[in-house]
Amino acid sequence: MPTDAPSSAPTPSPTANAAVVVKDLTKTYQSGPNAVEALRGIDLTIERGEFVAVMGPSGSGKSTLMHILGALENATGGTVWIGGERITGLDDKRLTLLRRDAIGFIFQFFNLLPTLTAEENVMLPSMIAGEGAGKLRDHARELLDLVGLSERREHLPSQLSGGEQQRVSVARSLMRNPDLLLADEPTGNLDSKNAAAVLDMLRDVQAKAGHTILMVTHDATVASRASRVIFLRDGRIAGEVPGGDASRILEFFGSLEQD
């Protein structure tokens, strides 16, 4: 359970311009008589409009960190602010609204509904929120145009390539104009050509709309597209390097696996 008591009013972030602020974040899983410390005192600030990649060996805490930032899991201790609102300690109803309105998710396996067109898949988050279809359709078409799929909006997922399906997933993640985009291995199910195209598109979306992106990846080439790369090891931040240099990122990552 979170250490912070639930609050009826949002608590302002300690860093006004930050998209994400994490203070002394811990997460412990109980496995029978044993306690597994997945996160051990994480401190992290991501400014609005940043594109940050997270890397680390298996078991380093990458997925746990993303799940907590996505309001999918509760922290054991510490505090998290998303878009200026403290999320640790919020009740389930408020967390559900936060996931719907403030956080966009981009998954490795796309998670598109097979019976809906590309346009309908993009519209889905706002339709679930109870908004009318008229304005939503116009907005969905704008987003599909942004990701280069305006001519494919009536196609079902089965009629789209893997790269095109991921573009639909990105457009869907932007439908609610979220404060934060969380991308979990967004190119892990794509070939190198489609992976490069999706990363180019993410950078383009970030530049045009100023979205904040946090991306988990195991690929140094993918991570190099970010503005900076944060490394986790054994539930702690082990260091960070600027993006842009895949060889340097790979070298740092290799050192973590060898120690």
C-alpha cells in the first residue's frame, strides 16, 4: 500500500515545470516468506517535453517503474507526481481517471481491437469516456494524419502492417492529449525498418506537440533516439548518459551486466 494518505485535493508537484517527479520510490513484493525489493529509493525528474529512455538488465525494475508511473501498481513507499498531481495515495476512481486522461500507453503488441477500424481504435479511449462521436472522429483523423495514416483509417488491424498498427497505437495514445506517454518496448515487435520509422514518428510527434515520452527498451540503438538514457540496476538508478550515441549507451549497458 502507498505510504501517503489519500488526499481529496491534488498536491502540487515540487517541480512546477516537470512532467514526472519521483521521490524515494520503493516497491517490495512479498513472495512467500521472502521480500523482493524491485525498486530501492528511486529519485527521478523528467521535464515537460523530454524524451527519456530507461534501460537495465532483466530484473532491474524497469517494468515496475513504468507500472507505477502508469498508475497500474501502487508503490510501497515514496511519492510520484504526474503532470503536477501527486498520484501516490489516490483512490481507485481517481487513478482510473488519471490513466484515462493524463497518461497515454504505447505497447509492444499494439493491443488494437481487431473488429474496429484504425479510426475507431483511435477514438476508443474518448468513446469510453462518454464523448460524442462527431468531434472525436475529426480529432482521430487529425491524429492519423499526424502519424501518416490518413489513407488507412478505414482499414482493420489485420489489413495493416506491424509498423502501421503501431502508428495507430501511437495515435490512440494521443487521443486524450495526455501529460505523459509511456512506451513499453514500442519497437520490440517490429523489424528494423519499421522500428526506425516508428521512432522517427515519435520524435516528430514530440517535436510538434511537445509531449513527454518515457520509453523502456533493451535496444541501445532505440534508446539513442531519446534525449537521455537512464539505467537501472537492482532497483536503483545506476547512471545516465545523453541520447544520440548508441555505442556509448551499449558500453554503459554492458558494464552493468558484467558487474
